Amino acid sequence: MSAPTVPAQEEVQRASAWIQELRNSVNQVIVGQENLLQGLLIGLLTDGHVLLEGVPGLAKTLAVSSLARAVHGSFTRLQFTPDLLPSDLVGTEVYNSREANFTVRKGPIFANFVLADEVNRAPAKVQSALLESMQEHQVSIGGQTFPLPKPFLVLATQNPLEQEGTYPLPEAQLDRFALKIIVKHPKRAEELEILDRMASTRPKLEIQPVVTLDQVFQAREVIDQVALDARLREYIVDLVMATRDPKAYKLPELVGRIQYGGSPRATIWLALTSRAHAFLAGRGYVTPADIKAVAPDVLRHRVTPTYEAEAEGLSSDALVQRVLETVPVP
């Protein structure tokens, strides 16, 4: 088997030329939140669904809608509520009395970018319908299967579980998200700028599309060629395996602290997102720093602490950080 072709520096820069224009467009509306924007870009470049978690008022919804509107693609926003029905999401069959038959009316899920706002407020049946669309890129309506458009990205927001009226998402659904990003409060200088921009009865929130879907697809082709050394592949596998068998990786203090470790999807997404991270940095090869940069967002929703760990104040982030500190870097 021949060695994979590493994209030249010029090829990476040419394929990523639109990234800065997209950042500038979104930054006209969003102040700060660089980690949030970086995660959304990585999701866009790797065709991975993204889950944003944070208390209300941190511009999660605004950031997602701004990114989607900056790309020439279809966009829909769904407000998830306890009374939402699966048909409100995927569509339904409507009886045509004139022709005495049923016709399919497609739902808002048929879009390139779907903003699932407050996704953890919806009932289980709606989550099940969303799960099929996220994994299979298709939905079932009245016994028929309909493919979803390409690209298809679910960009979901959720409030912390401590908020009233929220429910934990099923593990199977969480695993379908490539990244889970924790959105934090802005810094003081950023909050002052937010005040200057938004403390108006008519804040300027208009964003014009600046990127085509073809440009996104071309960037994805280059990302697939970004070099991932064999030693780094082994490092990625070791990171995920350490969350499943911490004793074998000299992490005895985590034995009995991790209920579920990362699935094989964690391995796949660590490789894909680290390539995208290198691409955003203008490189055609992955470094250990790329892997460490994306690992918390890839693993935090896939590593579940035990009750004992929670009683000791160990969150999934703390467990992932301990793994990153212990597993040797090649």
C-alpha cells in the first residue's frame, strides 16, 4: 500500500482561505467565544454534529444560527419543548381528500443546518426520531425512508441538567455528537463590548452568506489527506483505551471512577477533529498538540463518571484531563 499523500502548504492555505472570512462574518455578531467558534468550525469541516452546553444567555443559539447563515445552505431552527411530537420534527403524511390518498409533508429536519435549541427538553420519542436522522442521515415517514440533504449537521444547544425542566440525553444519542462544547461566561472586556453592541432596541444581527457548500466540500477533501503519523494513531487509541481500562495505563486512581469509557466513535472523531484542527492552523500534518486540543470536547460526553467519582467531585472533564496528563505522548 502506498503512503498517503500529504497536502502541500499551499493546498491547505488555498482550501482554508474562506475560514477567516467566515470568522470575520460571525464575529460581527458574536463577541469572544473563540473556543465555541473553533468547535463549530471543526464540526462543519468534519461533518460532525455539535452539542453546546451552557446556562441561558451565553449566545449559544446566536452563534449556531450565525455560522449557519454565513454558509450558503438551508437552515432551520427547532425549539425543543416537552410537548413536541416526532412529526413536528420529521414531517407527516397528510390526507388529500380530492385525490383520496396520502401525501408526505416533510418537516424542518430537511435542511443542511438544523439548530436543535434546548434539545434536552424534548420527550423520548422526539429524541428517538432525531437519533435516526443524526446517525443514518435519513428519516422515516409513514413507512417510507427519505434521505436528508448533504451536508446535514445537527447543531444542538442544551441547558445544564441543574436547570428546571431538563432531562439527560440518552448515551446513544450523546455518542452521535462529534463534540460537546462547554460555553462559559465572557470576560469583562468582552462583556463591555457586548453591552456596546447589543444594548439597543435594534442591534445589528444581519449576516450575509460568505461561504459556499462547494468550498466546504473541497476543504473536507483536503482534511482527509492531512497526515496522521502511525505513532499518533496509536496515541489516539491509547487515550480512548485508557478511559476503558485505566489500570492498564497506570491510572489506578481512576479504577472504579469511570462507569463508561469512550466508544470506537471517540477514536474516529479524535482522528477526524485533530486533522481539522491542524487544517485550521494551516498545517498538512497532525501534531500531539492538535489531539490534546480536541480531546476534551470529543471525550467529555463519552466518559461517564461513577457515583463514587461524582461524590468525590470528579467530573468527566477531570477524568479526561487526568488521562491526557498520564498517557505518554509519542
